Amino acid sequence: MTSTDIILRFSHPPSESNSDLRTFNIYRIYDGSTDQIELYKFYHPNTGLAIGVTTFHRKNTSTSKWETAGEIEWSSYTNATVHFGIDEVSMRELRKPKNSNSKSRRFKASGSEYKWKIGEEGNDLFVRAELDANAT
């Protein structure tokens, strides 16, 4: 790991809470420390249906307040439209490789391009954001 790596821990509610699998929290873990900060909350009501809307919130670290970051509108368990503010990205676009032999995936939202891929052993997820200098 390099010093610029960010380590995230995905935490699902206890199984006895009967929560939908699309409900979870994401924490940032600091390398060499037990300290962690809650960064994101994903909530999906447990309706027992594949369809529905998952809302996600991010913590503003300057104000310590939660802000709505977007929502995921599910049409099935594997297909959805992700809303990042006013930008919409289909789940297919999030999964689509740029080249046929590429292991990474790219998508654009809010003037930035994001690139992600699963690590060699299948345990790591690497994400890179390239910000557009002209984006507001």
C-alpha cells in the first residue's frame, strides 16, 4: 500500500436486524491505527422486492453533518440507475469496460471521471478520480 491509499470498511447491520443487503455503512480506516470515520450511509427499505430506491448519504467532514449524495433506483437486483445529484449513470455503464480486454471500468459524473477495478486477489477495489479543472 502507498501513503495515498484510502482503506474503506463496509459494514452491514447485524443479520438479526432483518435489513436489506443494500443497507450498509462505509468507514475510512487509517493505516496503522484502530481509528475509523464513518463516511457513507446506504439505506434501502426492506420490502422483499428487487425494485426500490437506495439512498446514500456522505458525511461532510467540515461540518460533521450528513448530506444526501444520491440514490440508486433498482429495476432488478442487478440493474439500476445511479443518481449522483443531477447526473444519472446506468449500472451497465458503471460495469462497462473501455476496451474489450480491460479489467478496469470507467464512468463520468459531475465533471469527473472515475476509474475502478478489482485487485488481483479479488479482495481489493481500486478507485481513481480525475477531476475536470473546468467543473464547478
